[in-house]
Amino acid sequence: MAHRDQWHPETIAVAAGRDAAPGAPLNVPPTFASTYRDGGAIGYGRWGNPAWAAFEDALGALEGGHAVAFACGQAATAAVLGRLAPGAKVIFPFDAYLGTRALLSELASGCQLQLRAVDVTRTEAVLACLPGSALLWLESPTNPMLGIAELPALLEAAKQSGTTSVVDNTFATPLLQRPLAWGATAVVHSATKYLGGHSDLLMGAVITSDKDFHDELVKRRTLQGAVPGVMEAYLCLRGMRTLPVRLARQQATAGLLAARLARHAAVCRVHYPGLSTDLHHDRARKQMDGYGAMVSFEVAGADDADRIVSALRLIVGSTSLGGVETTIERRGRWAGEEHVPPGLLRLSVGLEHPADLWADLEAALSQASAAAT
């Protein structure tokens, strides 16, 4: 039988993170304990838990490294940034996730970091910033503009220059791309999103092949207390078991909706790397195993976008993503997202029937257009 390292991702998602001992339960059960008897593998509840270990084993196998689970995605990001020396130079996407940019700005305001915001889809611009940089932080696809960075080239260049590189892989998941294989130092996930997949938990994770990096993250988690809940870890691993089938269905529907939105008279532009007309389609086709289930599209302005969200009956207005339900929001409503087109709507495609989703979108688009005239 093939070794686990040779399994396909769909198999790893189902089979990894299980206790193979004779008589063991098929799923590692949640262990609700803060205190343990002396002499065992775990001394205290903040130091470890079987549910965390099972989740970390499965996610690490999917990404090709060793995972460290955190209380949320932001805690995972904070642990990575906390490793940097005072005054370190950080390159990051100018259109990165709002929470990441807010944390970077907070650290920079205290003179802890020097920041350089770049358009990570422009490879030469990123390469020009690498000399003297301590950290290259990447998103691909970016949130919410769905830009695609040339990850293989950027990560190899960072490696050659001695720059630590981290990729937020939340949108793509390890099923669509595995940045560690291209030389990334670490990968970050908001496990709250696609990994958990059911909008019922908060968790984050960092995955790395570097043992020292991994051990330092574990130490930071232990000392700073950013530990995941036991039930959250159990549920997140349970959600990961169905990630391949969920994402396949969500991605197929996303491609269908993106194509129909691109033809609708009320839509000015669609951002989806699966469209042949998308600016980054060729790059995504070469380096990804799929285009994902996030679609962003632009209408005439913020008022039109708000009318569309209000008119929807099936699709849920919400600021999160990656769940089984389809959600939508106008990203420009948040302070700090001024670079986002005012009429841009970010759509996280769920598992509902595609025809029902399109009927809801089409009716809302028509209703909003009628109200605007």
C-alpha cells in the first residue's frame, strides 16, 4: 500500500489525524481537560490536547509540513509577526486582508516594524523590495480583489535572498495550492473559513517545514495563551474531512455564477481567476489546481451594491466566508478598505443549488437596477 506521503489530497483529508491503534475510536474524541495526572505526555491543558494534535496532523499532511493550531486566524498571524526583530522590514500586499493590514499598522505605529505595501501581482515590483527585507507576506488569491501572485517565482526569490516568506492560503486551501512545495517558510490559515467550513467555529493555523520555526510557534502559543478550544479543534478536523467534496461543488458553482455575472448588464466587472478574460487567468491556470469558490464583482456604486445585498433572499449578507451557505458583502463598507471599488461585492459561494443562487442574484440585480432608475 502507498505511504501517506504518496496519497492524494482527497485521501489525506479523510485518513490523516486518526489513531490507528487497535481498538481506538475511528475519530479522535474531544478531551475536555485542563489538568492531567503527572507522568503522561501532556502536563497541562495549555500545553497540548489530543484534538489539537489530530487536527495538526491532518492539516500538516495536507500542506506538506507541520501545523500549529491557534485560537483564530488573527492569532496565527500575530504569532508569525511576533517573531520579527524590532525594526524589521516587512513586504505585504497593499490589498491584503483587512485584519492583517490593521495588525501590521499597529506594530508599525510602535516602531516595531517597517512596512512596504506592494501589488503582489506585479512580480518585478515585489522582487525589487526583497533586498534587506525580513519577511515577505503574500496572499494569492488576494482578499477581496482575487489577484494572483506568481508564487513559485516569488517564493524561490525570497528563499535565495534569505527572506522569510509566508503565504496566507485561506482562499485557495491546500487542495488548490501548496506553497511550502515552492519554498515558502510557512503557510497561514484562518481555519474558521474553508477548513472548518460550517460557520460554527474560530480557529487558525500555521504550517511550516522548518523545525525551529515550528517549535518557536508552539512556544509562543503556550506563553501567550492563543490556544484553540477543544471542541473547535474537533469540529474543524471533522469539517476538513469533507473539504474536497465541498470545495469541488463550491468551485464549480462559482465558475458558473462568475460567467453569468460577467454577462449581466448591471455588472461592470467580475474578478474571478477561472474566467478566461480575467487578468490573472493564465497565471492561476499554471500554478493552481483550481480557481476557488470566491467571486468578487463590481456594480455601478456603493448604493447599488447595498440595494443588491438588501434584495437578496437566499444569499446571506455576512462578513465571513468559506461556509456551506453562500454569503455576500460590500467590502468598501469597512474602514480601511478605501482601495476597494465602492461597488465591489465579495461573494463566497456555498453548496446551494446553482439555479437557486443565480435566480436570487438575478432578481436582486434587476430589483436594484430598477430602483436606481
